[in-house]
Amino acid sequence: MNERIVFARESATFLEEIECDVIETYYFGDSIGGAALIACEPDHESAIMDDDRVVGIERNLLIEPCLEPEHVSEDPDAVATIEDVRHVHDVPDDDATGEGLTVVAMDSGIDPKHPVFENVTIEQVDVTGAGEGDAVGHGTGVLGQVTRLAPKADLIALRIFGSDGRTKNSVIMRAYEWLHNNTEKYDIVNMSWGSRERSKQTDRVHNELITKGVRDVVAAGNSGKKAGSPATAARAFSIAACTEEGTIAEFSSYNPNRDNPDVAAIGKDNRLAQASGTTMGTALDGPWVKASGTSFSAPEVAGMVAKYLSVHPDTPPAKIMNDFETAARDIPDQPRDGSGIADYEGTTTDPR
């Protein structure tokens, strides 16, 4: 039997009356409906689609972090520090600290004992069944980028990756269910992951989340010309990877027909917080590693968005994206940078 995710205009519990095995269900709210992970025979799929309550059926896609291990410089001095991020993106260390805001990272969890998170309020939410912590290190690296730019923002580590560093779209739907049903608990969500192909229904679920006022920041992807959901969602604020020299990273995805990416941030040779007991990336002195990917350019912008909201509170998602795009510094003759390299100072001082 095939595993499929069925998306519906209402709660998907009605599928229990149809000839299939319902493994689990998800509900995103009255405005969009729900979904269910099912197991069914291939010839039953058409009968399910014939039901007026069903809007789509998709395979249970494999989901991976937007990490690029093959594009890390061997030179030990080639490291993009958080100071480099501040310099390239004009991010001052000022009173705009993200205080009063909460940033969620859908990722591999967090090691809350890393010194970068000292005095930071952290909540851990697990939808994998693996529990708290970070067995991969990816989520710790991502949230470390956020907190060093917005040090007083609260953090929620929404764990979607278990110990093997990969997951399925069914787990992603559990996380989206949590996000849709807990919008009062957070302001910004960072998504440093993606499928290698577009899921029309994942994009639909993502777009509806943004209509609820959630500010998103999404990794554009690391697969060159082709990338997948959620970066391909029409309302996604997607981030390309550039180097500290201001050139686009060779792996950074570009989907012009899907408006991906929107802006670029440093995603090459980043110095990242290392979760205890993990081996992601190239080890540096202390609890730090070096790694590359749009995984790490995205949380830099998420940190900038938290700072931005400290200056311009209550700004809706579309205007935030527009302000960042308007202020971005274009890389000449380089369409893969979106509107250009993110410029925080330009975004906050002259939003047009």
C-alpha cells in the first residue's frame, strides 16, 4: 500500500469512512481545512480525489535541511563570523534587540546549554517523537544565528528532524498544524529546510499561515536552478546564500517563475553554534563549527526581521518583505540574488 497525504477543505476525519487506512490527521483551521496521512491501494486514489471535500493527494515527500557540506572552504581562515554578517548586511548592535518577540525555528531542535543561548528564554516543541535536544546540530546552528542578531527575542525550537537529519512531509504537516493553531505564541518562523520539488499543497498550507499575520523567513534551497516547497510558496520570504565578499553562492537556488529568492544573506562558511555531541560541519575552536547553506542565510534575515519589528512593530508580512527587497543592494548581472543583498539599516531607516 502507498503512503499518501490527502488535503481537504475541512477536517480530514471523513477519510476514515473511505476505503483506506488513516494513519494520522492534521487540522490547520476553518479557513483552510486539514489533511491526513493515509495508506491505500493505488487504484483507490482516484476515488478519493472524486470526493468534493478533497483538494489534493500527494506523496509523502522526503524533506532535508538546506545544508551544503560540499561547499565549505578548506582554508581554516575562511570563516564568516557574526561580525561579518553585521558588516555585510549593515546590522548595528543597538537597542533593537527583538525584545518582546518570539522566533520559531522548524528544525532539528536545540542545545539550550550552548553559551550563545545564555539568558535566552527557550521553549522546545517536538513533533517527531524523538524528544527534546538536538541530535544533528542544525537547529542549534540556525537558532544561534537568530539570537546573536536579536539577543532578547524568545525562541521556540519546533523539532521536525530526528537523529538522521531527514524527515517526511507528514512530520512537516504536524509542525504546520502546531504553527496554525498557536499563532498567538510567536511572531516569526524560520524554515531552513525544503523539498527538492514543489508541493502545491504544502505551498497552500504555508501561504495560509502568512495570511494569519505570521512573518516567515525561508531558505531558498541549495539545488541551483531547481528548488521546492516551502520556498516556492507565493507568499514565502525566501533567502539566497551569498559569500562575505558579496557574491552569490554557487549552490544557491533560483526559481524565477516562483519568485525565489527574494533577498540574499551570508550562507557560505558560516561560524555556527555547535550542539554538544554533534558533528555537523567542520569543527572550529570551542563549541563552534563551519558550515554552508541557505539554511544559515535564512536565520540571519529572521534575526534582522526581529530587529525590524523592534523598530516598526505590527508591520504585516508583505510590507516587511517589500521593505527588505526595496532596500536590498543588487549584485550587478546576477539574477540569483533576488532583489539583492539584504541591507538592514536601509530597510529600517528608509522603508519605501
